[in-house]
Amino acid sequence: MENSAGITASLQGRYASALFDLAREQNSVAAVEADLDQLGEAIKGADDLAALLRNPKVTREAAGKAIDGVAALLGLSPLTRNFLGVLAGNRRLSALPEIIRAFAAIAAADRGEVTAEVTSAHPLSDDQLGALGAKLQAREGRKIKLKASVDPELLGGLVVHIGSTQIDSSIRTRLNTLAQAMKG
């Protein structure tokens, strides 16, 4: 697999790339990706865990024990748990959210797919997500993996991020554009 130079040039990218290579050797890329997704959601949902990752006063040993406890609670695979131990030992747990994103990007590129982050004012149904995915796949010419989120401040419409491209059809943006045009 050929990694993007932008991903592997960063510290987080090098860790993600090393983990991806190990996971591929053990035929466990999907399991590790699922583990990292689960861990990423846990970090987003638990302020204490996020604070632990960023706290430089926590010793390597304490951070290692804490993250291993979280990994055991989440039922993560041995490879992922060992990787988290290495991060704790190297005092790199603060980079974990970026490593998770880099790993997902590397795994998606390996599968020939691209991730589209879709934000809508209201939750989209499975049919709506399927239709959107098909349209984006036709537009991009690659397999699309959708990550949907909800932001009520959009009022209506969608905002789609695919790599560095943004497609904004939200009502909030249309109203802001109209307000700017009316100001002169």
C-alpha cells in the first residue's frame, strides 16, 4: 500500500502506519479499525479520559495502567492494547485522536474508499444515507464511507466534507449569503 506523504510525514501518521502494517501482517486491520473507532467514541464521550490523555503530569506507568483498564473495559484486541501500551510508554497518548484519524485514512485508502463526513440538521434515514452515498460515489468515482452527524444550527440541508472539499447546501449558509448580499 502506498501511504500519502502527508499522513506518514507526521508523528501520528508514522504511529498509525506502523500499527496498520502490524495489523495487516496479522490479518486484523478490520478488528483494529473497529477498536480504534470504539476508542475514539469513548474519548469523545468521556471528558475524564480525554483529560487523562492530555495530562503531562500523569506518569507513564499510571497512564499505561489507566489506558489498559479502558482497553479491557472496551474489549479491545491484544494488538490494539499492546499499541496503546507503547503509546503510554512513549508518552504519546495525547496524539491518540490524531493517530485514530490517520489509521482510518490509511485503512480507507488501502480499501480504495474515501470518507465523507455528512452533517445535517436532522438525523438522516438509512434510505437517505444510501441515496447520498450513491450520489457521492458517482461524483467521486470511488467507494464512499459515510460518517453522519447532526448539527441543529444548520436549520436544514447538508454539509459534506470529502477530504479537503466541502459541499455546503445548508440553509444557514444560504441565509448568511443572502444577508451579505443585502448589506451591499
